[in-house]
Amino acid sequence: MIQQRANLDWILKDLATGVPQIHQIVVLSADGLRIARHGGDPDVADRLAAACAGLQSLASAVAAEIPDSDGQMRMVVIEVDGGFFYLMAAGTGAYLAVLADETVDAGLVGARMRDLVVRIGAHLTSPPRHDGHHG
């Protein structure tokens, strides 16, 4: 777990330096627990992670009402005066949240987040165990 955390911290830093308008990045579990963060205050990261659990649940409920949808939330973007908030599904039971200022290129953030999700999926998803035990 320590190695995974170090890998996540490095990957999150790479996203932040690639898009300097990003203030904070949080990787969280589906139940709202912070897994990793970069930038910003740790208390803010914890509050964001908790809020994201409800937001992803709400977004999934809305997605289920869209014809031909699989009901899974892929990305939520919230624009407010002063900036943007992004929440993206990042593998089984994990999400990526980003806070950025109002000058950010919204398309660039989305593309970089998608790239990051591909990279962190390997760190957040454990391969199935083949030790003879069945769960």
C-alpha cells in the first residue's frame, strides 16, 4: 500500500504540473474516503472526498434515466464563479476529483484526467487472487 500511495502521489503531481490552473486533486473511494491527494489543504481534500460520494451517487441516478445509458457516471463538471470542479470515475470503486481556477482549459483538464484514469487504474484495481480461496 505504501508503494501504491507513492505512485499515486507522483502521478497526481504530474497532472498538476501539466495543468497549472489546477489547485487540488483528490483520489477517493466510492464511499467518500480520501485515497490520495495533491495540492490544497488535507481537510478540504477530506471534505471534497465525502461530498463526492453523494455527488457520484446522484449522478449515477440521473444517468440511469438516460435512454440507452449503462447508468454509470463517467464525469461530472460543475462551473462556479471562480473555477471548476471535475469528478470522474477512475476504476472500480474509485474516483478522481479536481478543483481548478476559472482560466483553465476545460477540454484539456478532461483529456488529462482521462489519461490519468488510465494510468491510475492499475494502482487502484487489484488483480483477482488465484490462491484457491473463493469469496
